[in-house]
Amino acid sequence: MSDSPVNKPETPKLRKVRLPGGGARRRSAARLASVQALYMIHVGEQDPNDVIRDFLEGRMGGEAVEVDPDTEEERVTSLIDFDHELFVSLVRGVLARSDEIDGILSQSLTSGWHWDRMENTVREILRCGCFEIQERTDVPPRVAINEYVDVAHAFYAGPETRLVNAVLDRLARVIRPDEMERGRDGGGHGRQG
């Protein structure tokens, strides 16, 4: 697969996805679609408005292998039914602040991980997670972290998921320390995905 704009890359390939039910499912799917859309915009150098429109209209975006939490049965599911407001907020927010977000993230990496050598999908996951922790105060930071670790699991089985968890946890402790402390002592709220 070429990363040149002439040969437009497809959305990154998913492994398995475990999506919760109801509104939480729609928000989880929006986060996953946001990562895919940003990948298409950054790697494929595609027009953001075209990519957003294609995702919202179901022409782009993908399918995921969903695992039923009760039966462990796998099935292919469409990501078309996602929270459009959250999707647009994440994609546009990351694009508007990508230089700032990239600077924050590159300084938050532990030794052995370098922002400019990191795989593109991991970068998009971290960008979305960083933006959501900074700007979406309606979502508890621990929920956002868990959501993006789940997104990472949809693409990777290796150390990338631990990296996503560590970097976003470190950021949340700096950006929203009071909420992170409340969550640790049991005073936090339930999952509001």
C-alpha cells in the first residue's frame, strides 16, 4: 500500500472490536471512525470536508468484526451508525489543533517511542484521545482513556495498546488531575462513554 495521494490508502485494517450497546456503542463507533477518517486525511492527503462527508453518508468508513460480549460470537458490523456530532467534533478538533496536539504528544512519550517514527494509526488514536481529554469535559478522562485503548485493540495486539494507555493516562493526570484523583479513590462516576 502506497501512502502517496495518487494511490489513496484505504482505512486502516481492523482486528476485532467489542462495542457496548446503545448510545455508548454509537460514541465508541464515532471514535473508531474518527481515527479512520484522520488516517485518510493525514496519510492520504485527502480533503477533510470530503472525508467527513463520505463518512457521514456511509460511503467511507468501514466494517469491524464485533464480538458479542455474552456469546463471544463474531460478526461483521457496519460503523455507519455512529454518533455524528462526536465524530465531527473529534475530526475537526484534531485538525484545528494538530500542531499543538502533536507537540504535547511527542513530549509525553517514554524513551523508545518517537513521534515522527510512530505508525500513523497509533498517532491518530493518540491525537483523538488527547483532544477528547482536553476538550470533551462531558466525558470523564478515565472513560476516554479506556475508549481509546479499546480503539487501539481494534488495530493492534502488541505494545501499541499499552503505549496508548500510558500516554493518555499521563496526559489526563496533567490536564484533568482532579478528575483522575477522584476516579482513583472511588469518588468517580460510572462509565459515560
